[in-house]
Amino acid sequence: MSRRLVSSLARVSVLAVLGLGLSGCIGEDIRHGYVVDQAALATVRPGMSAEQVLQILGSPSTVSTVGNKSWYYISQTSHRTVLFMGESVEDQKVTAVYFNGGMKVERTALYGLQDGRIFDFIERKTASSGADRAFLGQLFRGLTRYEPFGSGSGTSIVPGATRGQ
């Protein structure tokens, strides 16, 4: 074989390996929550007990804590175009089963994206109490005050330092 043909085959094989490696990073559909089977939901009728609903639909995603008892089955479908990047919500469904005072089914309802706001299953932010101070400032904050007996007076051992800084 000629040298030119070998180099062309080497380039094609390197591109093929890179293409196969990158193809795993492109797009995915993500489903969160409980996807309710519509045939099973159709069998839930007013007057059924909560135990019967549990046998048909299973455990709810969440239940109401105020007012009459309601069970909610929440599902969400989102799409990510590139792996490790943000995802966009494509569909969200909330199936609600409302009960009366005797825990008998009153009615069922299905809500979608058009009926409310997007429910964040996984929040990507961590709450912190020290957001207003820099990390190093918090770490070395105690170096400017000397409180041997925890008196709280904040007597400084650093000349010119003021309390609380």
C-alpha cells in the first residue's frame, strides 16, 4: 500500500473513534417521578377507599397536609441536548386524587404544564448561611479577637482592629 493510502486510513480511523466517543455525550431524555398508567387511573372511581387506590396506583409522590386529604402523583420529562449541561422541561403531569372526610375518593384530576409552574425535582443549588461573607474571611475571622473565657467582649489583640471584623 502506498503511504498516502495508509495516512488516509489512519485519519479516517481516528475520526471514527472520536465520533464514537462523542456520540455518547449527545442528548438524552430524563424522566422523574411516577408515570401513572392511564388504564389504571380509569379504574379509580368516586367512592373507592384509600386502600383500593393504593393497590391500583401505588404510593403517591406527595400528599396534602392542609385541608381535605389529596394524593399527588407527579411525573416530569425533560431533555438534555449535551451530557452534563442543563436540561429543559418538556412535559410535566400531576395526577391528583381528592378524598372526602371518610377517605373515600371524591374525584381525580390531571394537571399539566399549562396548569401551573414547573416543579423542580432536583434543585442544583446548595443553601448556605455564609453567603454574605467570603470563605477566607469566615475562616480567619476569629484571629483578630481574643476571648480566653468566652466573655463575648471581643477584646482585640491586633492593634487598630475593630470588633466584629
